Amino acid sequence: MSDALVIGLDIGGTSTRALVATLAGDRVGTGTAGGGNPTSHGAEAAAAELGKALSEALAATDPTRVRAGVIGIAGVARLLADPASRAAFERTWADAGLRCPYEMIGDALVAYASGTASPDGSVLISGTGAIAVTIRGFALDRVSDGHGWLLGDAGSGFWLGREAVRATLAAMDAGRPLGRLSRAVVTTLLHAETSATSVGRGDLGALSARDQVDVLVQRVTRRPAVELAKLAPLVIAAQADGDPTANALVAEAARLLTDSVARIRDPGDPSPIVLAGGLLVGQTPLAAAVERELSARWPDAPRPHASDGAAAAAWLAARPQLTPTEAAALHTRLFP
């Protein structure tokens, strides 16, 4: 098995990344391509991007040396339930010269494995949407939220954007002066009617007070609802400037995200809680607020951040072929 290789792929809506590695942790090939999620791009287009990433990653390698593969993808259940998507992926896998089996898993498990080698723990994700998952033996155990923009995703980028608009509408209805966050929301959504220097309650071009509200509502409702997530950076920026509405929204988002974890995780559980998603990885005020909330409820739980999804998928492909000690060592090599 010394010449054996594994391959991992992390497939998202905007990018596809592949990694070929040895069982000792040496990276022997990488590949990148465009978004490869069949739900958002269609089966054939997604498979084409998968093929590009595989071709690049395997360019200097005999694909028959690859013994196992894992593909991490959001909405894996939908893909597995769609014969056209499954068939397109299987053709692409074979066309790349791969003869080994592969497993498709959800992006939550990939995110978890990119943060820790512990078989049991939790992962909390907040990006456009939000979800919390407990992991047992590197398999999904219990899931909290992830219900989508209409019914859930509490504390997500979508939630922050929607609540920022709602707070702005409330201030406009009440005739209150608009704060830093609300001015940014109005400027962003009503840019065709107003400029950055004309965003006060009574100074929005020629529009009446109620017309301003109506246009703001129309600007939101005529777009896909999920686009509200694009307003989340306004909340983050306003919070950094001390805007009280943004402060309250960030604090509430942190509480909601922590509550999602609490629904599926026992009090005092010392296992890891991996943080993932654009709002929780990096120096954001929401990440800091979530860290405080989690540390208060689970003070002994490590809180690593998710990182390289393709490397995590490759590690999950290799893990069944290794002893627990070897698997831990491989994780350390792949995630120094």
C-alpha cells in the first residue's frame, strides 16, 4: 500500500477543489475549477467542473494508484436522489481514469473533519445559511436548523441581512433618524433613487416617506430572498463602528447559533466544536460573540476552525485504511 493514493474533493456553488495525497500525507496533486453543485448549476455543467478539477489534480499521477475517494458537497441527499446527477458524476469519475470507489458526503462532515481528527464532536456553520450538526464516529448524528431562508437559518448571513432591513423599515415607519446600519441599508437598496449623502428620513430624493418604505420593500421582494445575505457585511461593518442596532443583531445572531448547538449537544460535553462558514472563520464580530457564547456553555470544548475541505475529504478517504494512530498522524500532516 506504500504507493497508494487517495483523492478528496470539496464541491461548492462557486468552486470545486481536489487534492490527491499519499497515505503518509504528501500532497501529490491539486486541482481547482468552477462551481460544481448540480442543484445550482445543473448535472452536466457540474460534472464538467468536476472533470476539470480531477484532470488538473491527476495530471502528474497514474489514476489507477488512487484507492479511494470522497466527494464533499452541499445538498448531497438531493444529488444522490437524482439519477441524472449521479450518472454524470460516475461518467466523469471513470473518464478521469479512476477505478476506485468513491463516497459522497455532506459539506458539514467535511467542515468538521477539516477542523479536528476527533471522531465525536459538533460543527457549527454560519455563512449564507446556518446549521449545527453533531458527529459520532465521523458520521452525522443529529442536525439542528439548516431549514433554509424561509423557515430557519437563524444567525446566518441571510438572517443578518433580513433583520437589518426589518430594523431599517421599523425606524422609517416610526420617523426616527436612521443610524449607521440603516443608512447603509438604504444606500445599498435604494441606490437608484438616492445617493450616499442623501439618506436621511426626510431627504430621499423626491419620494414621500411612505414611498421610500414601499420602494425599499419592493427592492427586497423582487430579488431572490437569499440575496439578503449580501447585506450581512453591512451589519458587520456597522457593528465595528458601534452602531447599536448592529450590536444588537450580532449579539442575537450569536445567541441563536449557540441555541442551535444546544438543541443537539449535551451540557458540558468536552468534545470539539468546529466553527465553519464565512461568518465564523476569521476575525468577525459574530465569530467573537459566538466564541464567548460557546465558551460559557461548553468551557472545556476545543473550538477549532474549519479549513481545507479538499484535504479533509482526502483524509476521510484514507482513514478507513489506517489505524487510529496513523489516521491522527495523517491529519496532523494535512493540517499542520
